[in-house]
Amino acid sequence: MNQTALINGEVITVNSKNEVYEACLIEENKIAAVGTTEEIKKLVKSSAKVIDLHGRSVLPGLIDAHMHLFLYGNTLMHLNCKDPVINSVEELLSKLSEIVQKTKNGQIIRVFGFNELMVQEQRYPSIQELDHLSQEHPIVITRTCGHIGMVNSAALKLADIDSSTSDPQGGTIEKDGRGRLTGRLIENAFLHFNQYVTYSDEELFNALSKAQEQLFSYGITSVHDAGGFDENSFRIMQIASHKKLIKTRIYAMIGSLNDCENFTKNMLNAGVITHTGNDFFKIGPAKLFTDGSSTGPTIATREPYTSDENNYGYLQYTEDELYAIFSTAHQNGYQITVHAQGDKAIEQYLNVVERLLNEYPREDHRHRVEHLGVCPPDLQEKAKALKVIPILNPSFPYEFGESYIRNYGERIHYMYAARDLLDRGIISAAGSDAPITTVNPFVGIYTAVSRLTRENTAFGQQQKVSLMDAIRMYTYNAAYASFDEGEKGSIEAGKLADLVILNTSLLNCHIEEIPKVKADLTMLDGEIVYANEI
């Protein structure tokens, strides 16, 4: 029997008592025991691998409860405005010009992570500027939120969009004062457009591989995938997992970035129920988008934006439309969830869940809500009564906090309201929504604990949680959100040997140093999948 012993460290179990031990023992792919170093040494065979932690922390393998594997992987293979940082439209156009010169005519050129608020000119590149670069290459620039895109004429032609094309429900094909296309596609207009600029199977496999490398380097062993591009990307994800081309444990939501409603309906009609699968790939909740981006800003709010008294954002469905789609799913035993950032969208979804539970009662449904951005006390109480699981994004205020303050004013005091939810006894988990923001879980943990933006601006300080509570959101609570708390999410005998050894003692780390914490070793299913010097 293969054994690995971790001794002389800080084993943060995240069990029901939040106990911390010195050591643990792994046998094959399971955790066999936790205890003192002396207790574990008595169980170790001569053939065992022994790792001296020298005081470093061990955590359960971290779980990102909301991210987009394919989209994140693709940002690692194309121009990303966040890395290296692009500070101006002029700099972006210069880099694009270089890419155009190296790219065959007709091939799509993709850019990710653009934020008009972070460039000197405080604007998007114009369609004229992009057309000047090339009329032979479709150019697609995805804003940092993933809900808005800027494209050139060649890309619009692929989607058969011209000045006479009508706006889709819940989206805008932007035109100037003369009715001419600007190249900017907002919400459903952009999400629908993306089905015309798809990826090859090879690109999709490569994206998964690139994403996994980064996940393991941060100690992330499980992800809740919040939607690939389409049916084909969902198929590729299953093949990659089945053939062990990707080892990351995946809880795959039934939803997609392109034409989400039809994808979700087709999957529901196929009858593949939530939690079908194995320890490496399981079917997750049926998912829909109900509103837009918190940074767009396009979220659906009950009161107008502080920055624009005429703007309430986008709502994708009526309550009856949302109910009609989810009714069959709920009755047939599916977990359900929605992307809901604004309080109007959150209220709409909670109303639907309430109707479903009143008409078709279910125990332990664990229906979720992704993001739960602007959520005042009345909606928090309703979420508690319905036993809905919020999946928060603690790192959003870190990157986007200043724009939230500008757009939502006093509402920031109950944005991603981790403390309020905890005080109400609501189990909430955490996800990065990568690549919308960094996949680094320690930035998320830091922001949950400090509620400070990257510029050190205080952001809803009353929502700060303890370090242990933040860790729990990325471990046990995330496992609970996928019905897997009996198998992973804490370091306890009998659970899967998914662990991460950090490069320091997390419990003795100064708060401002948390974002710099790194993984020294990541173990998944008892196998070392990432190792720095240890």
C-alpha cells in the first residue's frame, strides 16, 4: 500500500470544529489519519514517502465553485490585456497590428480582458481603428466581464450582422447617431455572436490543458465549470476527463456562454440528471443567465445606477419565462442555478424558486445562485428561507471595487455579502469566475478577510469574514454546493486525498501577505500533480 505522510506542519482540516493538526497520512487515494506528528509516525511503514512540512500549512484541495475552464484556458493562449498589462488603446492597436502580420487571412484574432476604464483614453477602440488593422481577419475583443465585445467589420460579417439587424432580447447591437454599427455588442448580442466564432477541437483541448496547469499551481483540484462555449466544448470536456487528458475534478453546469437557453433545454430533454458521473466529472445544475455584468455595468437593479439615473440594467427573462424553463428541471430532480448579479435579477430568481418549492416541495434541493452581487437584507432572508446556496466572488471587489462604488453607491455595503450570509446561517461558497478576474484563490481569501480593493480602498467593511470562514468558502462549502461534502472539502479520514501544501503558515500570515501565498505541492487523488521546491 502506497503511503505518504505529512508531518511537522499546520494541517488545517476544515472539519466541523475547524481543528488544526500537525500531520496527516495518505494511503493510496484516501486520507487515512490526521493527528500529531508522533501519532502519524507510528502508522508509517518503512516504504512510505515522508514530507517534513517545517511549519507550513496543508489545506484541503481548493475548490473554485464558479469559473469558466475553456474561456480561462483561451485567455492563456491569446492576447490578454491584463497580462501583460495594456495601458492604452494605442498600445492595444499596436500589439494587434503585430498579430495581424503573423496571422493568415481569415483566421480569427482574439483579445481578452479589455477594460475601457483601465486604459488612458477611457474608451473602446473604434470599428474604424479595427478595420484599419485588417478587413481580412475577424477581430474579436472580449471585455473583462465577458458580456461585452468589440469587433471589426469582418467579424460582424461572419455573424451576418449589419445596420438593419434587430437587437436580440436582453442585448444591444450598438449603433451611432446615424444608425451605423459601432462594432460594440452588449450582453445577448455578444453572447449570440460568439456562436459564429467557434473554436476547433484542438484549441479546446489545449485550453483545458493550459487552464489545468495554472489551477494546480494554485492548489485548486476541483472546479465548478460555469459554462463552456457550446455543445461541442461540453463534449470535449467530458472526453478530456474520461481519457484523463485532464485530471481536475469537474462539476459541469448545464449551461453555455453561447445560446445558453437552447443548450440548457436540450440537455434537460436528454435527461442527464445532476450529479451523474464519477469523482472526476459530474453533471452540475441547470443554469441560465438572468442579467448582465457587474462591471459593464449591465446588471438588473431595483433602483437606478448611482452613475446613471436612467439605467437599471438588463433583465433577460420575465419571471414566468424563467419559471417555465426551470419547472420541469426542478420537478425532475435537477439542481438549478442562475447568473444573477443585481437585486432585481436575484429577487426574480428567488421568486421562481419559491413558486417551485411551494408547488413541488423537495428536500435538500441545494438550488444555487451564482454571484449574488447586490443582495440587500430582505433578499438575504428570502435566500435563507429557501435554502438557496450563494456562490460569491470575493475577488471581484479587489479588481473592480472602484467601479462598483461609482455605479452602485451605498449598495456596496451588501455586495457579495459574505458576513451577512454567514450570520444568517447561510452556507455560501466562493468562485473566481476566471478569467473575469484572477483565478488565484488567495486573492479571493484576502479580499474576503480585508474587503479592500487593489487600490486599498475600503469596500463594504462590515462584510469581512474570518480567515477560517474564507478558507471554508473555498473548501467544505464549495464541496457542499456540489453535494460532495462527504468525499472532499476537508481533511478527514476516508475522504479523497486532494491536498495542497503552502509555502508558509497561512494561519500566522499577515493579512497583506495572503495574496502572495503560493502552493509548494498539490496532490489530487493521492497523486502529486504539481510540485515546487519543497
